[in-house]
Amino acid sequence: MKSKITKKFEELREKKEKALITYVTSGDPDLATTVDLVLTMEKAGADIVELGIPYSDPLADGPVIQRGAKRALEGGADIDSIFTMVKDLRKKTDIPLVFLLYYNSIFKHGIKSFLDKCKDTGIDGLIIPDLPLEERRELNEMMKDYPIDLIPLVAPTSEDRIEKILLDGDGFIYCISSKGVTGKRDHFEVDLKNFINKVKKYTDKPLAIGFGISDGEAIKNLKSLADGLIVGSAIVEKIEEGMKEGQIKEKVFDFVNELHKAIE
């Protein structure tokens, strides 16, 4: 059975459109706002939403998302309350939802219990930045019994490991645009066209570029390279701006709508 993520990419491909994938940290600044923001982003044109699970030591995240995670943790967000939030969210939208989280959060919760709750609440995919190829076999085996995609990440530094990394991937391939952590970038030092062409040699699954995409101009420049584009830190910045001005939803809607127009 095809996952909701696969169906979304197929639907967009038929219309010759690209996927806009947006990110928020669950519980930043609180879980009720997270629900509102997912619905707001969908209304503004997002096709898939990544929900970050806050973690105290987020090695792949830059300072903006780290601040978002800190706010969420200080507000009391944890895995159980996030699952409750997703269950509530699923009553209001059918948009594909992906958890972005660190493996320790799954391991500590209990792998089977975590996957059961993902299935029961309607999570469609997992992105786990700190799960290396050599360590993912157990999770891969367990996930065969669940309608959930394990979305692999490949980076320009993956080189001769790219083919192996992609073997068990589902949903889409997360192509990391830059070396280092998440965050806005003025330019990309990597030859992205060459990198994406390397990845395409080993898969026919949709490719989405993430890390550093911060505005409509970047989306216009990159959308011809891949099937989707991922925006994270720039949205969390809009949340921060909105918190100061009491206009979180308005700031996020306007920004995501700008991204949507750029990707059309």
C-alpha cells in the first residue's frame, strides 16, 4: 500500500508541481499553537509538514531551531503530549505529517510503542538525522509492519555511501544542501546540481532539498533540481518574530504563502 507521502508526490508530479515541505518544532511556543500552525501552513500552500520533536542535544540543528526546541521543552512538550497533539490535529487535516527527531527519543520511549503510536495517531514518516546506515537495521525491520516511511538523508559528503543509504528509504530522499547544521544561508558552496545528479543514479524516489533554504528567491533558484524543497529555520524565525508582535499565525501564513507562490 502506498504511503500518504508517496501519493502526495505522485499527485504533484501529475500536475507538474513541486512539493513545499515546511517544518515546525512541536510545542514551540506551545502545542495548541503547533496545531494552528500546521493548519495555517496547509492553508498557505504547504504540501507536507515536518514536526520536530524537541531534544536537549540536537546535533544537526542550528541556533534557530535549537531555540525553538528550548522553548518547547520549557513549555512541557514531551513525546506523549506530542502524540496527543497529533491525534487532535488529525481530526482537522489529512496533510502528510513527518516526525523529525533523534533516535534516542525513540529508543528511550520504546521502539515498538513509538511506532504503534505513530500508526495510531497518523504519522506518515520519520526523519532521524543521527541514525547512521550501520545502525538502522533493527528499526528498518520493525517498520516493515507499519505504514510509515523511513526517510533517508544523504549529504554531499556521503559520496560512495549514497547507494547503500538509499536502499531501504521510502517516501522521499532528504538531500542535505550544505555541510554543517540547519540554518539560513546566503549561498550554497556545494555544487548542488552535480550532487543531485549523483543521487538520481541510485533511486527513482522523489528528492527533496533541505538545509539553508530561507526565502522565495532560493526556492525559485533550486526548484528545477528536485521534486520538493524543505524550509525549516526560516519558519521558526517567523514564529519568533510573531511571538514578539503577537502575530505568529499571520507571520507564518504570509511567509509560507510567499514560498508557495515561488514554487508554483
